[in-house]
Amino acid sequence: MQSNGDRIRVIIAKVGLDGHDRGVKIVARTLRDAGMDVIYTGLHRTPEEVVEAAVQEDVDVIGVSILSGAHMTVFPRILDALKAKKADDILVVGGGVIPDDECEALKKLGVKEILLQDTPPAEIVAMVKRVVTERGTR
Amino acid sequence: MNDTTLSKNRPSATVGATAAQQLERDVASWEGTEVAKFISKAPERQATFTTQGGFPIKRSYTALDLADTPLEDIGLPGRFPYTRGPYPTMYRGRTWTMRQIAGFGTADDTNERFKYLIEHGMTGLSTDFDMPTLMGYDSDHPMSEGEVGREGVAIDTLADMERLFAGIDLTKISVSLTINPSAWIMLAMYVALAKRRGYDLNALSGTIQADILKEFQAQKEWIYPIAPSVRIVRDCITYCAQNMKRYNPINISGYHISEAGGSPLDEVAFTMCNLIAYVEEVQKTGMHVDEFAPRLAFFYVCQADFFEEIAKFRAVRRVYAKIMRDRFGAKNPESMRLRFHCQTAAASLTKPQYEINVVRTGLQALSAVLGGAQSLHTNGRDEAFAIPTEEAMRIALRTQQIIADESGVADVVDPLGGSYFLESLTTQYEKAIFKIIDEVDAQGGTIKLTDENWFQRRIADFAYETAIKKASGEKPVIGVNKYVLADEKFDIELHPYDETTAKRQIAGLNKVRKERDNAKVAKLLDELIAVAKDPTKNIMPVTIELVDAGASMGDIVEKLKTLWGTYREKPVF
């Protein structure tokens, strides 16, 4: 199903100046404990750096956490950078503090799924598995 | 019980040996009869109970539980070891400072909010800055895109600072500036503004957060590597000690350690570790602890576990007093009394049924007051959505006013002092804090362990445990994993973000750049480098000259990056 053996590969990213990393670290651990290969970028990355790393690491999914309110700037830049690298088969999902109407707007732009605060770990794992399955082989 | 046994032989703080033996027999018999009989019919809700921080909770507490607590450790308010409060009269004299943090958009936007809050009875100001300002980027830097004026107010130059406090007499109200890696520049702007207005610097009261170690550990706002970052903090402390007698040059903060997921014990213990690192750094300049310690200030969260939080506050006051006297040789009592600002726990607020956040905040605020806070911020009910609206802030302020004026709790000092449970928990906290300090000392100290991610890992571990407990329902969160409303629709008006903010802010910045004497700024920036290269010099005076000459925060920060480089974390999860 995935491009690289049978383990789902995920890069978990923090973009921009937002330093809230409590949630992102929980998500990274949760996915790792569920048997996925997880890379965490650390803080303050640019969208271009994240996409570069995602392509190099040949991941299935990029998960971006953002709690600063800059999501309408950050996600479009990531999606554009993926297109520019012809790597838009890499799925983008998001999490953080994002108003409901902007979640909808981001999904229209191509973000696959957005999980907000207090999403139980099991649901996070199920969501990542689901979007990868839905994409199918690449 | 008789008086002779009480005074001669003291196995505990409140009962003598004979009385203690009797009490022990009573407790055993009570467990064997009344309790056993009751439990056989109606079992307790859980096999064991613990605080949110993991401290075991017994069924009930008696005088026997004070065995480890000497009476003098409980003491009296305003007297060593300050367990019962830093001042002898506490809120009977003046209630705590009601200090609601505010900041968004441009300086003009925030100035308007400040005036609104003052009009509604707020007694101290607290300023939230946007991410670029916090990280030392000018508003037109590429990293600032999408962030200008969003989470706080944008400040690039002294001109912004002048508008932020326009029409507010800074000698009449204390001002807190919540900023860290770029804090010294903000402090320089505050001093430059005060000088322009002709204020006596010793008349200014307020606080700048400037606690960089907890940034590396928890909040994750940084610019330079650890060593030069700590040197900047040292310079803020020594500058204020010599020039601003009433100003707190640092707010050693546990709040962010908690919000990043750390346990309540780690919250207070890590602040003590950080305190030790800063004091040692300042002492290296030859300054005696009594010359600066009276103005060291602290900042803690009040979380949901009501009694644990109160014990936490009382314990950390006692630990601080002992550290300052015994480890650092403080002689002045003012160097030994811990004063703290408190904020209710933002991460405890929920989106589901958000109205009930008012109740959460009210209970947390009450624990801060019973714990003896000097100032308090209560969160807005809508903070799980966005920064708070005016209405949410007014309700939050009214919550404090109800505690102060209606509840009666402010009329007696440390009303929970002497509670068997609370005193026992306070002492357990004290011992656990000292144990962590010993562990950090033994492994090479705070700065080394910060660099090695020791603190960061402990915080991430507790955060993960908490998430698992929330998911399983072991940690109930009303509206989230218990008493959930199906198909809840949020009908809530949020604080809007003005999309013109960045444009307005950058226009102002460009105006300053055009009108200032660029040659003078360049010369001062070279001087800044020379000062930075010499660790015996203080970075504050040249920074004050720089901001007065119109240098932006970005000018100063970028120049020093050429000397010091930047910090990059080694991420752990």
C-alpha cells in the first residue's frame, strides 16, 4: 500500500515562529507507538524546508501543527512547494488551534484532514491510516 | 495530652508523644471499624487516589501527618520561611493586583484595550507581544509573514512603544512585559520611553519576563545559544539592580513548563533550578545576592487540582526562602520572600461547552488566592478558540472581583494553614523539589541539563501520560470525555484579526527607518558588538542608546547574530 515497505512514513513539522510543541510531540509519539516511521522536524522550520525533508525522506504524510493563527499562510505555501517539486502525492494533514470555517477552507485547498485539540490518540492513528489507504499505491 | 509532653518531646508539629500514640491507636481502630464497615457496604470510587501531579492522597489526615513538618516551617505570614505568604497582612492590606494580559494588532489597538481594562477596574497592565516581536524579527522579515499583530501586539521600534502607552502614566500603574529572548531590547525601549517622559527610573514598577532558561525547556522562544542568552539575562538583572529599584528584571516562570505539559512538581522545581543558575551567573559579577534578590519575581500557573496547587505555592515559597538563605547566604529578608504572578491554566480550557470555562477559571483563581498570589490573570472563556474578546476579558476580570469582594477569602491570611492535609502535602512538595534540585546539581547543573534536553524530556513524558489519561477517561474533562453534548454547534463571537495590521505596522517601521540618523545607528551597532564581545560589560546602556536613535528590534537582533549565531534545538519527542 505504501511506497516504502509496509510501514507508513510520516514527517511531523512545526512551521514558522509558533513554539507550541506539546501537542506535536504527543502526536509524534502516538504514531511511532502505532508502528509508523516518524520524523520530527523540530521548531521554526520554513514550509520549503519541510517539503524538502519530506521528499528526501520519501514520506507518505506531512503532519503540520500550528497554534499561532498563521495557518492560512503556512498550509498554502506547503501545498505549493509540494506541487513545485511534483511531490503532491505526499498527503498533508494538520492540527492545532484552527477555527472551524478555516478548517473547511484549508480542506478545499487540499489539506486532507485537520485534527483539533484533545483528539484521542487512537483517532489520530486511524486518521493517518485512513488517508494513506484512500490514496492507494503510488 | 498535657503541656509537658507537648514541649519536651516533639514527634510532630502539633501533638506530643503521648497524644500521638493515642491518636495512632485511634486511627487504627477507626480504619478497622467505622471505615471497614462502611467500605464493605459502599466501596470507595477508586482503589487509590492521587493528585494530578501523582502524589498519593490518603482517606483523611490527622495531626500524625504533620510529623515531618516542624512548626517553624509553617511559621507566620511575612516571616521566614514564608510558607504562609510573603507579607504579614496579605490581602487584608491590599488585594492582589488584577493584571489581565492584553496585546494584539498595532500599538494603537492594544492601547485602546488597555484603557478599556483600566476603566473596568484592572489595577496592573500586562503586555502580550506577537511572535515576530517575541523572537526578535522586524514585521517585514519573511519569518514574520502571517504573524504580525496576531497573537499579541507588534513592536518594532521605540515609536511603537510610545503609542502603546500613550495617555497612561507609567509611574502610577505597574506594567508587565511578557517577552523573553528579545526582552532586553523591550526593556531598553521602556527605559528610553521613561527618560523621554522625564520619569525617575526608580519610580517605575513592573516586571519583564526575561526568563530564557524556561524558553529552552518549555516555551521554545529563543534566538542565541544558551550561554550568551543567559548573559543577557544577567545584564538585565544587574542593570535594574543599579538603576530601577522597584522594577522586577525577571519573572522566573513555571507557567510555560506546565502549559508545555510538565507536572506541577516539575513546574515549581524547574523554576528553582533556573533561579539557581541565574543567581550564580549574577554572583560571578561580584554582586551580592542581597543587592538583586529582593526584585526577583516568579510566575506560576494555577491548574485544576485545587489543593495540590495551593500546596505547590506554599511549598515553593518555603524552598525559595531556604535556598536564598542557606545556599546563597542572603541576609536581607526581602531576598528570601518569593512573590509571584499567577495565571489560570489556558490549556485546561475546552472548546466544547466553552461557557463552562468560566467556572474552571474561577476555581483555579481561587486556588491562586488561597495560595497567596501577588497578582493574577484569569483567562477568557473563549481562549480555546482565539485570543479573547473584550466581553470574555470583562467576565474574567469580574471573576477575580467576586473572589476579592464577595467571597470573604481575602479577609484572613493563609486560611488553609494548619490543615493536616495541606501542610502534609506542602511538606511532601518541599522534599520533592529539593530532591530534583539535588538530582540536577549531581548531573552537572541546569545549563548543562537544558542543553542535554533533560528538562524537555521530563516535560514531554508527563504531557504524553496526561494525553493517554485523557483519552482513556482516567482524567475526566467535562464536555470532552465526560458529559459530552452531541452535535454541539459553536455560536461564539471571536476576536477578529485585522488583515491590514501588517501593512500598517510595516508602514510605521519604514517611516522610522527613513527619518532616523542611519550613520548614528550603524556606529552604535558596532559599539553593541564590542560590548557583546566583552563579558564584563553590560549590554543594556548601548541598547538603550540604540532604540532611542530609532534602531529596530530586528536591527539589533540580526547584528548580534553575526557574533553569537543562533540556537537550534535537537528535537526530542
